[in-house]
Amino acid sequence: MERFACKSGMANQRSTPSPERLAELGITTPEQLHLEVSSICAAAKRLSEGGWVTLPFCNTLCGEGLGAQPHLSLEGARVREPAYKKVEELPETPNWEFPRMQAMLSAMDTLRQEGFPISYEIEGHFTLLNALLPMGRMFATLRKPAGAELMTRTEGWIRQYARTAVEHGATLLSFSDPVATVDILGEKVFRNIYLPSCQRLITHLRQDNPGVVIHLCGKLTQSLLDTGSGQLERWEPDPPAEHYGQALLAYGRSHPEGGVIGHFCLNLLRAKRGWVYEVKW
């Protein structure tokens, strides 16, 4: 089994087209890119690879629905300061009735009507919490009994976010949590705190969204392998696929019940890799 190695900057390679390519589409301001339905659709199509359009252009939309205030740019969006100082200040439920989310959902409706398969990225527990709380406060809470409740609440927010994306056309959910790998957290925290909640979340995402394929980030999949927490099974379509994007489309067509796959990167949809790895817990 080859070891997955995330190349430097891979996570940001396809978040948005370059400002030069956006200008060719008539998109010259952050407000156009993030708040105009036609611009979101045009940018998503320009980024399309391997038969897929990939959205959103950042990992801050769910956080914004919970009170974060991202800074918008032509390179995406970034939360500069956590929205809250204490766990007690966190809201109970997200609110999707804000302009950027409504524009994104409308763009997804349009792309679905035009026949585009949509891959939608949802962030994991720690990436989402990092937009809401100081990291020190987050980890301090996780070491206490209240930490389990915080993980469960976060899981509920992500489930609501994922359901909303699927209702508006996502057929593949890309799940990543860059700050939650075993090399960052250490094996004890990864095994005892993060992994049980992550496994429960993935199980619920499958139950909530029957027929949808869930693609785990290669870094997360490698952490599962490194800790003996998961196994991989190779699947190849017949007839063979020329590249990874085609293999994903074929997998979805042949697995109407959905599935969990990973150990590769959705930034490499054109890679000459005609197979996928199913992830077994």
C-alpha cells in the first residue's frame, strides 16, 4: 500500500481560480465571487476537473453560519479571529439565512439543473471549532468531561451543513480536517478523543444522506492506517477509467447505496489513477 503524501499547498490548489482567470470571467471583486450566483457558477465551471465541479471556495461557510466573520478575498475566505472566547457562548444551532450561504445554495441549484456532478467540501470538528474558539480553549475543553459534549454538538452542526449541501445537489461529500491528523494531535488524542467522534460522524453522514459518496482526505486516511484504525480495499471500474475523476463517477453509479472512499486528493481529479480505495473502519 502506497503511503499518502500531501504535497505542499495541495489543499489550496483548487479553492478558487487565480485572480487573472477570474478577471477573464468578469469577476474582479470578492463580493462578486462570494455573493453573486452567476459568478459562483462561472468560477466553479472554470475550476471543473474530471467531470466534477467542486464547492465551496473556502472552509468558512459553516463557521459563518455559527457566528464567525470571515474575511472575503479573491483567493477565498479566511477567519482571522475566533468568533467566541468561551464554549458557553457558542450557539445551539447554525443559521443558514445569510447572504453568502444563500448565494452558494442557489448556485448549486443552478449547477445541478445544468447536469454537473457536485463535490462539496465539509470540514471536520477541529477545523470548524478553530474558527469559533481560540485553539487553546478548545483543547482545554476537550481534556475535560465537557469535551465530549462539545464534540457531539459540533458533530450535529456538521450533519446539518452536509444535509443542506446534499439537498441542493451535492452527490459527493469531501471530508477533511487538516488540523486533526495523528502527526499534529499525537496518537493518544487522535485515538481517544478525535477518532470516536469522527467515526460516529461519518456513520451519521451516511445514514443522513443515503446514496451519497463520502471522500475522506488522504491525510486523514493515512492517520487511520498509521494507528491501525482502518483498512483499504481497492475498487476499479469496468470499463477502466482514465483518471481519478472518472473513477469517482463510476463508483457512484455502481454504488447506489453510497460508500466511504479516500487515500487520495480531490485536488487531483485529472490524475491518471483509474481506481479508488474504499475505507473500512
